[in-house]
Amino acid sequence: GLSMDEALPLEPIGPIVGTWEKEMAQQIKKKVDENRSRRPFMVGLVGMPGSGKSASVFLLANELEQMGLMSMTMPHDGYHYTLDYLKSFVHSDDVIYRRGAPDTFDPHSLYRDMDRIRNNTLHEDLIKVPGFDHARGDPEPDQHIFDRHHHDVVICEGLYLLHNEDGWSEIKSLLDFSIFMESDVDVCVERVKLRNQCIPGYTHEEIQERAEKVDRVNAMTVLRSKERADVVVESTAKK
């Protein structure tokens, strides 16, 4: 059946209102101005499932643009292992059920693409990176395009950019500035339950249970990486 993992992007509830985004954009602008190198400035935005990362990325990008900085968003959702690949795992049913956990992604490909963008290792002006097709429940190649002549900032967004295990630990070395969105775990898990209600093929109980068994565990994993962030901000997912 369809994997429940992040099957739907979180729709903002009501108007999108920023809190910390303007201040962070100002900090990023200052750092970019001091940086002076011609390479893009790499920002990492980390938060639990349901913490509102998508809305904050949108707001942050808008704030940066008003300051004259063009940004490209690079979600780590595009680096999910495909369902077909997960089916080849020994305990494939378990892995597919837990899809969205750190070991169900391909952090080495993410590292390679971030390195291509940041350090221009292959001398490329245009770099296409994958996104996640929520309708198909699988990554989709070439969904986001980095243009070296246009983008000053890359906003990498996801759960595990600061995770220190499962092959993720080197990712932080490619980030110039990392932001951790502080959230309440219970609020985030409830948001995930709401978000996943409309996934076909699952009962209400199954969706509730999976949020507790999988998303809550992932949220706690994300929380453990908070100490590796440069800045901690408050998300709207607070009690």
C-alpha cells in the first residue's frame, strides 16, 4: 500500500505568520556580506515532523529576497530511498512502515549534491536535485534547480541534517549556518495525525497508531540533534 510517510505537505492553518524568519534572514544577510566568496551560502533548517518547516522556508526565502538575496530550497525529502529499493531490504515490511526514519534515506547522495552546489566540485552552473512526489509516494528527479548565476543562498530543509548517525554526520560540515526549530513533540505528533487523515487505505486508528510509533520516535531523534545547531528558534508548534 501507499507509504504514509509525509504523504501530504502540511497545509498552513490560517494565514502564514512569521516569527523568527525576519531576524534570521538579517543574520544570514550579514554572514553572506562577510563571506565574500563566490560560492552559495548554505543554510540548514531542521525541525520535527509537523513543526512547520515548509511554511518557515517560504517565509525565510521571502525575507531574503526582500534583502536582495535569491535562495533555492533543497528539501531532503527528495533523498528518500524509493519504495522498490526498500522492498529489497531484509525486513522490508518494517522498514517501509518506518519510512521517514533516518535509515530510510540516502544521505550519501544528499551529501554529494550539496557538495556539488557548495564547492562546485564538477564545475556546473545548473544543478538539478530531486524532490518528493507526494501523489506517488516516491522521490522524483530534477524537481529543484540550483542556478549558480542566480542563487546566493541554498536553504536545505529536513529532519536529519544535523543527525549524527546513520550516515548523516558529515552533512553538517557542508552547512554554513544551521537553524533548529524548537517545537513541542506532542503538538507535532497531533499535527501529523491531522495531516495524514486523508491518506487512503488506512483506518483512523492505524494512522493514529503510526504517528505514535513512527513519527514520535523520529521527532525524538530530531530533538537529539538540536545541540549541533548554530541557532535555536521557536516554531509555531508550541503548547
